[in-house]
Amino acid sequence: MSGSLSPGVLSIALTGGIGSGKTAVADIFYQLGKDQGLKLIDSDQIARHLLQGSIYHSPSQALLKVKELFGDELFEPDTGELNRAILRKKLFNSPENKTQLEALLHPLVYQSIFEQLETYRKQNNIHIVITSIPLFFETAYQTERSQYFDRILVVDIPEDIQLQRSIKRDHCSKELIQQIIDSQIDRNTRLKRADDIIDNSGTLQQLKSRVNELYKFYQKLAGRQ
């Protein structure tokens, strides 16, 4: 990957398939490093923020564009807010719909990510920045976007565990979760392209131990040990 944002600042892209445990890994990193100059950026939170609000009251341009692309049925009739469950089903039942939404949101999400990274780069007390990007390989790998990251960290689990955990977490059908898995880059390619890999097929305690070891490694890379 490219050189770091600045001396002493290590920029990491955190990714993995649906249900792999990216949020859990990010949370553990945060607890370990929040008082030692570690910051998190969450691309999903950025995307959600872009689509917050109501089409009835000062809607964002992103929200209006979604309405233009997919129609009124995606919005709650009483509040005008986006029904994300309906949107999700619509996306994964139609590759064209998914491509359209990604073309709208991804540039806006990455713009926000890079602005935050640049802000952190200028702060002397920030040493590690971890950015959670579920679709990193699909949207940033081998493009100029990848230059903002020093290392790629993949959270990995076998596909059968992906299915089990995602169904339980999202209360979705096995068929829908399998569609999502199939729409993402395959596991072997993801692992081959990773700089670092965390196996999250075990217990929470095992995960904490693995993240802790990797955090110590990142501290060394950032010149903190």
C-alpha cells in the first residue's frame, strides 16, 4: 500500500464480508486505543447519515435522488423517512438498482472519509486511523482511493458462519443473505489481497486477544512502541 498519511499516522482500511464481525473488531480497537491516539471512521454510518431525514422536510440531495430513482414506495407515508428494509430487498433483487445506488452514494461516502482522514492527519495526537469499509475491494482497491490507506485488514469467517450470524442479526431470510454474500467479492480473493487477517470464527475472548496482538503491531508501525 501507499505511504502513511504523515509520519506517525497509520491509516488502515477495515473490511470483510457481511456478518464477519467488522463492527465488533472496530469496537475492540477503539477500546484499546481511544486514549492513545486511535480514531475510527465508519463508512456505513456516513452512508446512513446521507440518507437521514424526511422527503417532506428539507431533504438532502441524496435522499431526493433515491426517491427519483426508486419511487415513493421506499418512504414511510407518515414521516417521509426511508424504509431501509424495503430498500435493501429492492437492491439485492435487482443488480441494476444496486449499481444505481452505489453510483450515487459511494463518491459522497469516500469524499467524507477523505476529509476526515485529512483532518486527523493534521492532529499531532492522532496516530492510528481505522476506516471500516465493507465494500473496500469492490469500490477502492486498485483505484486512487486506495492511496489513502497503508494497510488492508480483513475480518474473516467461513461462509456457513456468515450465513448463521447474518440471519440471526438481521432477521432476514437465508436466500437474501446468500444473495448479499454472492454480490460481494469472493472470500479467497479478499484474503489474498489483505495485509492483515483476523479470524473471527471463534469466541469473543479469542477475538479480543487477536485484535490486541494486531493493535500492538499497528502501534509499532505508527512508531508508538
